[in-house]
Amino acid sequence: MKSQDAGLLARRQQLLGSAYRLFYEEPVHLVRGDGVWLYDAEGRKYLDMYNNVAHVGHCHPQVVDAICRQAKQLNTHTRYLHETVVNYAERLLARFPAPLDTAMFCCTGSEANELALRIARSVTGRTGVIVTSNAYHGNSQATWELSPEEVPADQLPGHVAVVPAPDCYRGRYRGSGAGEQYAMHVHDAITVLRERGFEPAAFIADSIMSSAGVVAPPTGYLRKVSTIINDAGGLFIADEVQPGFGRTGSHYWGFEADGVLPDIVTLGKPMGNGHPISGMVTRHDLVTAFAAEGGYFNTFGGNPVSCAAAMAVLDVIDGEGLQQNALAIGEHLVEELRSLAGRHAAIGDVRGSGLFIALEFVSDRQERTPAPELAQQLVNELRRRGVLSGSIGPDDNILKLRPPLVLTLQHADYMLEILDGALTEVSPV
């Protein structure tokens, strides 16, 4: 590590504390971004295969211009009429199926999930929540309690019940009936909640379960879960903070892949391409019932500048065909990664949809034994070779690839070549 970076790291640790974590054994000191590239203080560039916040590319000029124009004109809190805010809500809601017709804005995914939870509890009069194993839904107190990735199972509060993530690679169910089999665990969770004295208010899940290892629910799972929770008097909340806005390629929202209609949808990270805006979309009747018990105010949530950024993101996705690009480049990546698995026995599984892809590393393909040490070595070797990625999953043995949607075929092939070399370095067999 360069001496200036070591000094900056020491200052950071002293001023921000050890809980505020960084990536990589040798942290990257970034100073500039452009499209799929990030640049460090020494001018070295890195291919960003991880940062889904910069959904349409780092510092996209159309988004930057929209932010600057609005910031020069007006920015204020959200209790005034403003055309941009209303226009954005209209544009956003047009991308949802009926009857999801009402939007509310926040600043972060955590806030969006907490607002969804407040509404679910308000309209149902219940407090119990069902989540999937190793899920992450936010860093506020209420959403942290819904995040088994962060909170050990024995420390979760009594109003939270956990069901297995529908993992068809290493999970207990595999094959054509897995969706139904996994969904039936929601019945068990409802029973557990009731035994503890709680009625179910909601089931919440990512439509692609990132923290569980980029797990795409098997066919029918979300539809069945939605039916079970609705029949029990609760609501289904689809967390689209990571899969949304065309990332999966085949659909604009991840929940659409299973033909399910959520009661509430939450949005975040990529919504403003890095500008802090998030949202929650639901039915008008639920918001009306919630409003009868109290209002909602968020000083910065959906302010004019944030909405201008978010509007520009929609324009870029459409204008540059980025959902279609995610589908095409994602299919190419998955095909080539599976070919790479033929040369590297440590790759146990390649899965994903669009530009949301996972490689699961194992020490024994037959037993599907997780290889977390290898995954960590690979993440750091890729960083040394100029590719930024990350690891995920309950055993931290899964490489997560989640680049900006402007990734091209040339970028993908460049990454594949570097990944091949890095795998040869850390796992030569």
C-alpha cells in the first residue's frame, strides 16, 4: 500500500472507527469514475463488476447534467408542490402492473423497507414478519432485525421468523418441485409466530436473493408464498433494491419473472445512479388506510434534485437499451463462465439473470462443499489484476458479479480473461 493511502486509512480508522468496513485486504483509494471504470489515486483503472449503485454507469453525463440543472434552480424539502417530483412518480408508476399505483419516496433502501413495514403493520394491525435465511433488508433498527445475514438466528427478536432461502444448488430441495416445497415453510413460520404470540403482518424477500448467494427463486415460489401470506392476513413485500430497474434483463422488476403481484415493492440503490433516492410502490387503498392513522414525511426523500436524477436514470435505461443490454451481455457471461467451469474444478455453479451473476466455489463438486477461502483469495487477486468484485452467501464462498448496465461485450470478455488468469493463480487444479 502506498504511504499516502496508508496514512489516509489510519486517519479513517481513527475518525470513523472499526465498524465502518472497507472492501479488500488492500483497500482501493478511488478518486474518479467513468462508465464501467473506476480510477485510483495513482491513475490505475479498475473494471467495476460489483457496483450496482452506478446503474447506468459512473458519472453518466445525462444524470450529472440533470442533477446540476435542478440544483442550480431549486432544491428544498418535500412539503411543496414540484412538477419534477410528480412527473417522476408518473413515469415510475407506469412501469408497474395495476393495481400498484401509488409511490412514496425515501433516501435509502433501508428507509423504503422500513416504510413498507410500517404500512404493513398499520393496515393489518399485526407485527410478525417472515424473512428468508441470510437476507439483508437494511441498517435501521427495524430492518436490521429483518436481516439474518447480520443478526445471528438466536438473537433475532420474537416477531421475526426465518424460512430457508430457496437455494436449489446446495439447499435441501432441488428439481421441478422445489418452489412449492420451499414455499411450504412459510406455513411453518406462521405457526412459529403464532406460538410466540404474533400474527403475521408481512413476508419480505428480494426477488433475487443477493445475500443468500444470488438465489433466483424457483418457478412458482413467490406466487405460492404470496398466496400463503395473503391467506394468513399478511402482505407480500418484494424488495427490488438490487434486482430492479432492468438488471435481470428478462424483466424490469425481478418479481415479474414469477408472475406474482406483490402488495408492496421497495426500491433503492440504483434508482438515482448514486444520488440518494429510494422508493416504495403499493396500492392506493393501503396508503389511504395508512394515512388515516398518521402521515408520512421525509425531509429529503423525493426532493427535486433526487427526482431529476432518477428521471434521468429512466431516460438512460430506455434511450440506451440497457435492459436489453443486460440480457444479452448477461447471457454471454453465463455461457462463457460455464465454459470456464470446464477448466476450473473449483467452480461448482454458475447462475444468474441479466447482469446479476454468481459463481459458487466448492472444494468438492460432488459434495458441493463450500470453499470460502478460495473465494476470498479470488476477490483479492481480481482486485490486484484490476477487476472489482465481491463475495456473498451464508458461507461467503460465492463471487457476486453485478456491474453497471453499460457493460459491453468487450468489457465482459476482458473480465473473463482476467478471471481465468486469477483462478489459475489461486486454484491451479
